Amino acid sequence: EGFHNAFWDALQMGARKAGEELGGDIFYAGITAEYESSRVDGQTAVMKKFVEQGVGGIVFTPCDRIGMVRAVKNAVIKGVQVVAIDSPVESNLPSSVLATNNYGGSLLAAKHMAELLGGQGEVIMLCHPARENKATRDRELALVDGLKQYAPEVKLVSAEQCGGATIDTDYPAAKKLLEQFPDVDGAYAVSGTGIIGFMMALKELDKAGQVKLIGWDAGPDAVQGLRDGIVHAIVQQNPEKMGYGGGKAVVAAIKEEEVKRMVDTGVAIVTKENMDDPEIKQLIEPDFGDWIK
């Protein structure tokens, strides 16, 4: 898991494609285990290391929209161009932000959940521990708003329980939720590890396919779950487009070329009915080839 899963691999592939196209060197890194207790400290340490190495630009996914402002400022002061992808920071210092409309994507999920449940029933949500990350917080807020809009009689009976952003932690958290609410009709996960956690827990509790399960970010297991009828929909981003666009944007900023301040990289609802459409298939089963290192 960490920064090595289907989402991050697709993002890395996009960045490396941009680097090859533009003739730049791509250094890919993430938070190491020693910083598990503080994502901000870990990400700050990684950015500081790259600044000290004299890189021209940094493309990063902020783990905390407020906590990472200082690291961005310190990089920019040293003349390093910064581009944020996947989620913004509370600052106008990044040259560009390329991200999914997470609020809009979660509204689509809420609408699909309302249709699956016929406007009735109870839903649980497994949150992400990095709740100061704007992307994941938007996914939570939009589900609440979306269910009120599309299915006011559906009750969101749990919206505060978080996992730990790994399968090892999201599985027991999902199981605990399902045991706490044994008659629940729908389950929603705001992360790729969360949807796998729900899948595992539903299988163990002999409820696979009975609870309508929707989650973010398809990996191989989630895609198979969709085929098997355990997962009912996946909210899919375009991480390859984020990585590729982020790489191109930071190089343009280094060259002092015009850079678009905000770029929406798109989102789609993937179901068993549309998962084999060519455009959707490329999103959920990308061909990594030799791009991942």
C-alpha cells in the first residue's frame, strides 16, 4: 500500500511519460514508515531533501491542506517550482493544481447509492484518517449532502469511523462497522484500501453482494470484486492524467511559461455494465509496461 498501489503506480507512470517526453529526470518518493505518526513531518522531510538536492520543481500530493503550506513556502523561497496534484493546499504559491473534483465525484456516488437502494435504507461510511486532506474530506461531505439531495429517507448511520489508509487497518475498521450495524443496506469507502477492507469484511461475515458497496479508486482486487458482484460501483479518478499533467506543468513553470492555475482531471462512475468500455477499461486496468520503478 503506501505510495505503491494501483493509484500511485498510474500516477507515477503518467509522470514518467511526461519526463521522457520533455527530457527531464523524475525522482519518485513517498513518506517512509518512520513518519507514520505524522504525515506532515514525513512529507515535509521528503520535500526538504529534494530542495537541498537542488531540484528545479516538485510535484506532490498534499497530505494536509494547511499543514503543508510551510513546506511549499520554503521550497518556493529557494526557487523551486511546486505543483500540487490530487488535492490543493491553502496557498496560492503552487504554480498549478491538478485534481479530481472529489466533491462532484462523491455526489455521483451518492446518486448511484440512492438508485441502488431505491431511496430507502441505511448506509455506513469508512473515512480516511487524513481528514485535513481536502480531497478525502470533500468525499465525505459530498456523500452527506448527496444523500440528503437524492435520497432524503436514506439514513447515514455512521460517518465518523476511520481506518488507517492500509488494508491491514481498513479491514478491521470495516468489519467493526458492519458488526455494529448488522442490518445496513449500503457501505461507502472514501479510499482504495477502504473498499478492499469492506470487501474482505463482507466475505468473512457472509454478506458479500448483499450490502451495496461503493468506493473510490480501482485496484485489481476491487475490479474483480466488481465483476463478482461484491462491489457495486467504483468512483474512478485519472491518476495517470494527474501525474502526466503535473510533470508537464512543473517543467513549464520552471521555463517560466504560462501554466493553468487549476485543472480538473476528471472522474467516472464504474459499474459492472460499463467496466469493459475501452475508455473505462484504460482507467481501471492501465498497462504499466516498464514505467514503474
